[in-house]
Amino acid sequence: MAEQAAERGTSEQGGLQKSLKMRHMTMISLGGVIGAGLFIASGPVINGVGPAAILTYALTGVLLVLTAVLSVLNSALYISSRMLFALTRHGDAPRSLTETTGRGVPARAILLGTLVGYVAVLMAYFFPDTVFLFLLNSSGAVALFVYLLVAVSELRMRARLEREDPERLQARMWLYPYLMYLSILCILAVFVLMFFNPDLRTQLLLTLLSVGVVLAAYVLRSRFGGRAPSRAGEIASGEPAR
């Protein structure tokens, strides 16, 4: 009774509360037992087997790393194929990529992503000091440009929404629009600092080149591209399996 009263008093005062359940305690116990068992068992194994045990642990680590790399590759193929499928819905990619198998898998999009992956591996093999550094530098400040566009879009689209249909504005951002202007100024300040920093200037220039290519592609697509497919065409093409 005293413990329950103490717990109620602590909860009412806003202090610590007991929130761990039995399954949480079980997983913590299992993790501790497995970790301690590995450390304790590794000593006799190394003592009895010798260097072969170390070699076994090394091979196991390599297998784990390879498994993790293959998992990342699988995730990249999944994401790229679904992105290609989504691009076709707006007319930004060939319509043939929307075709799916009987199980709803965008096979052509997956094969295209796999082909690009093989090309990237070959380029990294023949140009190890060029391709990876170019990709790394050209994407260095892309995230900042994305956040900058998000902030500018917030200023324009919220003003339009408040003017045309204010009832749709459910979530209102704090300190609008001052926080947006502050965010934009901070991002621009980072760009200026990157330009004057010799170690980061290359990243900024290559990122500007990447952004310029994307904007040029958008302009060409807007002027000479076809119309986006209708909603009926989207439904007829089907959704890829998840």
C-alpha cells in the first residue's frame, strides 16, 4: 500500500512513472544474457581453437556487413522503382515503366534501376577517385536547397490558402511568417559561408550545377513535354505491389 501511494504521489507530482512492461524487461534480459554469453564463451573458444576462432569471427563480421549492404541495395531498388512508377503518372518518365507483372511488381522499373546500379559499380571501379567524389560533392548542399524551397513554398502557398480557402488551414505554423524568413536567411547565410570556405566551395558549386540541371529539365519538360496522364489512366495502370 505504501509503495502504491508513493507511486501515485510521484505520478501526481509529474515525476518518474513505471512505464516498462514485462515484454520490455524480457527483451532487456535476453540482450544482456546474449551479450554476456558471447563475451564469456569467446575466451574458451579462442583458447581451445586458436587463431581459427578469430578467423571465424572475422568471416562472420564480413557476412554481416555484406548482408547489411545487400539490404541497403534492396531498399534502393525498391524506392527507385516506385519513384519511377510515380514519375510516369505525371508524364515525367516513359509510360512503359508503369507496366506491372501479374503480381503487381513494376519489373521494368526494377530492371532499369538495377542496370543503373551496375553502371555505377563499373564507373566506381574504373574511376574510383572521380565518380564517388563528384556524386558526394554534387549532393552536398541539395538538402539545404530542398529546405529553402519548402520555406519559400510555405510563404507563397499559405498566403494563397488564407486568401482563397482559409478553412482548409488546419495546422498553423508558429511565428508565421517571421520564422520562415529567419529560416531562409539562415540557409542563405550557410551558402555564403560555404562559398568563402575553400574546403566547401566545390560542394556548393557542384550542387548549384545539379540544381541548374534540374531546373533546365523542368523548363524543357514544361515547354515541350506532353500532358500528364489523366486520373483514369492512373487507375487503369494499377498500383505497384508494396
